[in-house]
Amino acid sequence: MASVGLIVNPSASRDVRRLTSLARTIDVHERANAVARVLCGLAGGGVESVWYMPDAAHVVERAHEVLAATPAAGAAAGLRLRPVVLGGDGYASDAAGTRAASTALGEAGVACLVTFGGDGTNRAVASGWPEAVLLPLAGGTNNAFATPLDPTAAGLAAALYAADPARHDRHVVRRPRLELRLDGAAPTIALVDVAVVRGGWVGAHAIWDPGLLVEAVVARSDPSLTGLAGVAGVVRPLDGQAVEAIHLRFGPPGRRVLVPLGPGQLVPIEVHDVRVLRPGERIVLAGQDGAAPGQVTLAFDGEREITLTPGSVAEVRLHANGPRVLDAAGLLRAAAADGLLVAPGVPDRWGAER
């Protein structure tokens, strides 16, 4: 029986960047509506069991109720929702809870995971289950890692993959990852960027002030994106054909560029050094601009997490063997060409009944 995992971050897109940019807030009703479309696609593709991360807002349960109130109610009735068991109060309320849920979903044997959150959510998921096949949908502020796809189509693609992973394995693509080691300790991963930010405090986590940026290593470089992926894309876009990352150092003297740091936040930033990083090469983040260790923090995928102490050595490497991501659009095109999307009992254009 095909089963798919579902991780929805009910708190994504609610950080301080709501106030400092034109980023939109996704409330629980809109989030439940998007997840209902995922469930519709999963049900239409024949999935019977949906394992999911429980949260205090009960987004997945709400989504099932939303779907049940539509003409697709029959499909909703065939879905079995199965929450994974977590410690504490039983809900995932932070990155640690998301990591634990991702691990539990792997142990439950789901074929793939559909995620709805931002880059930070997907980073937690990939940390909890590194070999998961992910289908990430944009649901946060920074969505550089996400797949631009309608949730209904995403659910259908996930269902088709879950029904026959071997057949559709050619549509699973490895994304690169960044690995940071601090003073030789166990590595911390990032999926999009690792940055050095002025200020010896974590605060509200999010990066919204371009004047705070010291340097960054960015694995996704695209000027059509916001956040550090968009910043790198303006300076040195990558075509995605080779596994590469961009190392940027900010501040004068340098090239002044206009970059999309956040939604509705087009700002000038001065970049004085650009370097292409390839797999295996290392960058030691020194915070070069006169900021002494202990006065800067490390941010992963747009969120500050670690304060550097005097004498600390932060080393970043690019690795090719990052998360496995489902090319849902490619899978759906192939499925259509193979006749997998013809409804049972309905004559196709050649008059044959499937």
C-alpha cells in the first residue's frame, strides 16, 4: 500500500520579515487550503495512508475537513491520516520537532515527503532524514529550495512516485548541500546558504538588514529568488549544470548591486569579493571586515543560530550528495506520455478503455 509523508510548518512565514518587507503572512486557513489540495492529489493518485507531523494548529486535520467539504469528498474519505508519535506534548513546535518528525516518517516507511514551509523547514527535514525523497512546496518567507508547483499537482506526483518508486526514480535529483564545522565539531548542514552576520546575538533569527551581512556561501544562486540566493544570483548566477556555490564578501570597496533581499525589499549591497566554490573545497569564515570573533553570528538558510566566540573556526564545504528532490513536473510529463493519467473506465482518445 503506497504511503506518503507530509510535513507542514504552521509557523513558517511569520517572522520579523513580515514587518520589514512586503512578505505575506500565510494564516492557518490558507495553509489548510493548500494542504487540502495536496491531499486531493494524493487521493486521486491512489494513496491510502498519509503519515504526517502533528502540530498544535492541526493544519493537516483541518485540511482533511476542507477537502471533505468539496466535490472531492469521496476521495477524502479514502485517505487514512496517521500522525507520527513525538515526545513532549506530541506536537512539533520548532526545528527540533520537525527533525524528529522527519526521522519518524522515515521509520514509518513512507516513499516520499511533501513539505510545506520555508528553507529552514526543509533544512530541518533533511537533517532528520538525509535520504528522504522530498517534494518541497513554498510556504515560508525564503523559498529558494522549494519547487514552484501547484499543490494539487504536487500531491498527484508524490502519489505516482509512491506507487512505483523504481519506475520513477529517474525523476529524483540530488541537490548540493553546505556543511559547516565549527571548531571541528559535528557538521551542521544548510541547503541554500551559510552567512556571517554582524552582532553577537541571535535575536529574531531572520536576516532583514543588508548592513549586517559580512560574508556568505550560497549553494543556490538565482536572481529570480529573494534572500541570499537572490543576492548571489545578481552577482554571479549559476545555471545549475555543475555543482557549485558562491562565496561572497560584503562591504566597500567593491561592486554596488541592487538585490532582492526580501519580498518587496530591493536594496543596494556592496560586494568586494566573489569566488566560485566547488565540491570538496573549503572556506574558512573569518568575518573579514574588522568585526572581531564574538561580534558575529552564523546564519543557516536565512536564520541566525550560532554566536561565534573568540578563537572559533567556522569551516564551510560544498558537497554534491545533498537532499534527494523529486522533479514533480518531469514525472508528471512522463506519466502523461505513458498514459498513467487516463482515468479508469473512461475511453481515451484512441477509443480504448483503460
